[in-house]
Amino acid sequence: MSRIMRRETPCDKTTLFGYAATVAVVWQLLTEDPAERAAFADLAATLALPSAPAGPPNRLRHVVRVNALGSSYYLKCFRKTQWKNRARFAATTPRASDDAGRELRVTQALRGAGYGAPRPIAYGRDGATSYYLCASLAGTALADRLMTGALDHALADRAARFCGALLAAGFRLPDMSADHIFATDSGQLAVLDLHNGGVGVPGRRPRRMLARVLRRFAKSVRALPLARSAAMRFAARMLRAASTTPATRRALLTAAQPFGTAARYEDHDRSRGYGDRNPKRNRQELALLERVWPGRPGERVLDMPCGAGRLLPLLEARGHQVAQADGALAMLREVTVRGVRGALTVQADALQLPFADDAVDGVVMFRFLHHLPTDAARAAIGEACRVAKRFVVVSIFHPVSAHHLRRRTKQLLGAPATRFAMTRAEVSRVAKRAGFRVAASAAQLPYVRDLWVVALVRDSHPR
């Protein structure tokens, strides 16, 4: 049932979006429960109910938790629908005119197919703003279960298969993350936050969409107590349930590198080949590093990731005591075999370094950050700044270069993203938040080749 009314004065939640004109309000109740129909009789009554923010708002969307009838409901308010979304909603199924309508129709399709999703209560429009009201899901988000240690292997495997089955059934859900998958203690599973979703024919999903699913999931668990091996297990099971071929799974898990880069070097032949690669290029890159190196004799330096130990001779020649860390055990074995082992060697994750604050004088991350998506690269720089007392040196691939343009062209033609770029300004912003500043930078044929090295020093120390 739809209700259309006119409203002169907006209430607080609508004022949040700056909309105050006299407009026609559409409100469609979707629940048959008499108590819910009375409590949420129209948009004004719904907005007047006690509520609290359910997450940080962005410029286009705001979600509030509405308390009514002894339960929690969620009201999603979309300030406006972007033109690109309007075009996508008109060209793909299920058809919708706005974000709220799309979320409603994807939810109805999921529930109609027997999958868990929030129960729709109402849909509304007020000018350019669209609203979607739904009941809360039973259970707990996977992210919360990870934080409390309540996600065991069996439930994680079930959740992975659930996500993969959704994809294989034709649902396009790129925003599946640990925050959006809910599980009950009895093992029932459900998914939410569906306005970016769609419904297609069952079968294999495009590789580009699967890569996006992996990136979103990786981002959602990056700050959680989840081992890389467990994350890779989840991703592999999800892709298998999504009816991907073994070759596609290998390509996605290796090329996208959503959970770190170490896995690709665990193979012995690859780790050995890394240590034997182009000597001429190695000399050129080390010369570039020396141009900006801010370390002083006697200072302790962490080389992360150390690879096959190629930086050790340079660092020791400068009088440094060197700790080496890498995520790949095969690389650390290669360091031992080649006799380029520093004073300390440890297997470690660059996004969660097992060292105390100010544990070393300096950290170097050379030819590493370009393997990581931007958010992970920022986190790695932040970790390096936390561990370093005085300086950090990183290498990046710059987006304004002929090399990067060629790489981006291949990606636009369907190739997976295997290298990621950052600007010097972006490195500076991340460093500034950690109390560091850019002291020097050098480029290898600027704007032609993409390799840059940036030296950061702490503004004031010790902390």
C-alpha cells in the first residue's frame, strides 16, 4: 500500500540532508504485521521514532537504528541517486529508480530464492531522497565474531560456501564483507547492504566482479585478528562454491593479492628465481635507494619484506644492524641458503608487524607497496612509522608514468590488477598522520618509468 502526502516542514533526520522544500512524499508499507503497520504508518511517524546512528554517514547515505516495538529496525536514507547508479539500475535487473528501490528489489529476490536477507518493512521517497526500512537480522556479523573469537572453522567454511552459492545463483553482490554477512549460533546465514547488488542468470561470474568481491572482503578483515591462511581458505572456498575453475581461482588469489603478497613466493622455485633476477636492474635500484637514504651508522634497521636479502650488503656497508622480516617462509629460507642473513630474521605480516613502537631506528619497505591495494599500502606505511623511531624509506609506483599508463590500459581491457600506484603526495599524507614528513625522494626516469623512492623522517623524536 502506498501513501502520498504533502509535507511543509522537514523533521530532524531529513534536515540532515538539507532538504526542506514542499514535496510529495511516497511511503509504501511492505509488512503485513499490524503492529509494524501502525508504528511505521508513514515517513513522518517513522522519522519521529527513537533512533541512533548505525554507522558513520557519508555524503550520500546515512543509516540509523530505529527502536520500536521492543526490537531494532534499520532505516537507510539515500540523499540522492548518482547518475551512474540510475543508469545501471535502469539497464540491469532488478530495475529500480533509486538506491532504496534497488536494495528492496535485490532483497526480495534473495528472500524469494530462499536466501537469508533482512525483512523489508517499508520503502519511501521524499524528493531526491529515498528510504528503505528493514528489520534487523538475527545473529552476529562475521566481523564481530572474529573480534570475540566466536567464528570457528566450521562456521567460517559454511559462510564461505554461502557467499559463493549466492554468486553462482546469479546474484551480483560485490559488497560482501565480514560486516555484511551474519550468522546465528545455529549456523543460519544472511547477507545485508544490497543497494549495489543485482540479479543475473545463474552461472560463472565475471572475473572482474569476483576480484572486487575479494578486495572488499580483504579490506573488511584487514584490521581483524584473522590469519592470512584463514583468510585465504575462506576466499578459496567461496570461489569454489561460486563455480569457478581451478585456473580462475589461482589467477584471482595470486593476481589480486587481497590478503598479502607472501603466498606467491612460498614456492621454492619462485623464491629462488627472485633472488637471481636481473643484476643490472638491481644495481640501478640500489643506487636509487642510496640517493635518499637517511640512515646513520650504528642505527638499527628493519628490512620488511626482505625478500632474498638483497638489501643486506648495502645496509651493513652503511654500518647498520639489520633485522629482516618477510611474510614468506620460503624467502627467509632463501636468505639463509644465500648467507645474507641479518642479526634477526623473523616471519611477519607487514600490516601487523610483531614489534613494539619505536623498536628500531628505521624501516625500509622496498619494491613492496605496489603489490598492495591503496588502503593496504597506507596501513603498511602506518605500521612502518609505528615501529620506526626516526625514519622510514618506501618505494612506490607512481601513477603518472608511461609504465603505469600501459598497465592501466591492459586492466581496462580485462587484465587483473597486479600492481597498484600511489603518489608522493599520498605517501606524505599518510606519513604526516604518523608524525613523519618527506625528507627526500628520487625517481627512476620520472614520468617514463614508475619506480620512486621516498624517505620519511620523524618530525620530533623520541615519542
